[in-house]
Amino acid sequence: MKRSILMVGALVLMNFTASRVFAQTQPDTTKKATTTTTTTTAATPAATDGASDVVGALASNPDYSTALSAVKAAGLDATLKTGGPYTIFAPNNAAFSALPPAKLDSLLKDPAKLATVLKGHVVTGKYAKADIIKALNAGKGKATLTTIDGQTLTLSVTADKKLQLANAAGNTALVVLYDLIGANGVVNGLNGVLAPK
């Protein structure tokens, strides 16, 4: 009898130890779920270390290479490397790819028109994820930001708890990446291009 109790105790102890080891070796699926619902990419070194400026932060993520090329083609990189703080709500590569090819080509060939579109994605001030949440709480679920050329962007939360931006023309996009930090601001990623009126 005593031997049976010892064997049962030993089995319980082995089971407990094995389950703890198993739990420690399993990936944390809750972190993955949070990441996939709020971002399209994993955090980059710029998100934690900080880049020299917001253009450097934009350059740190390959999913935003088209936005970086557009900023340079429009001649906005010199402006965004100095002063600030700035927040760039940058369309990702998929957002630019969704534009009709002729429209994207015409924008890239017309720096003035391209600059107008891009300025509608840049606001003065630093709006990292925590700052956006504060602004939304203060505005009871809505916040209004002014772009560097005086346009209005309205932030709101959708029914499925995603952050949406809308411009004065009524175009909308969802924020899909937060907090690519630069020394003079932050880049948040969008899944669409906010075309002006």
C-alpha cells in the first residue's frame, strides 16, 4: 500500500514537472495574436532603438520602401529629417500596389502632386500608439489631427477595434503598424493611401 502511494506521488510529481517544462517550451500564442491583429510586421530594431530621424525610421522597414521612395521623389526627405516632431502615417507597399499602375506612375513623375498626397499623411507632433490612445480617450473615441499642410485627419476606432484614419475627402485606411521611432518623430503604417480631394 505504502509503495502504491509512493508510486502515485512520483507519477504526480513527474506529470507536474513535465507539464511545466512543456509550457515553457511552447510559443506564447497570445503575443502572436496581439501582433497579428495590430501590425503586419514584427517590430524592427528602429521600433525599440530609434532611428536618426523619421525618414530613417521609415527606411528601417522594407514593407514601406515604396513610401520611402515616394518621400524622396517628392523632395520631402530634407524637410522630414529636420525639425519636428513629426508623425508619418505611411502607406505600406501593398497600399501603393493597390493603386492603379497609371495613377502611381503619374504621381511618381509629378513631384508637386506627389508631395500634396504625402503631406496628407504627415502631422506635426509625435503620435506613437500610447499617444493615439490618450487622444482617443480624451476625444471619447475620436481624435482630429492636422497635417503639415493644414488638412484634417480624423482617427476613430472601428467596430472590430481597429484604428481608422479618414481624411477630409472621406478616404479611409487602417493603421496596421505602430511605433517605428525616429529621433524627431514616429512612423505608423497604413493599409491604404489617403488621396486628397
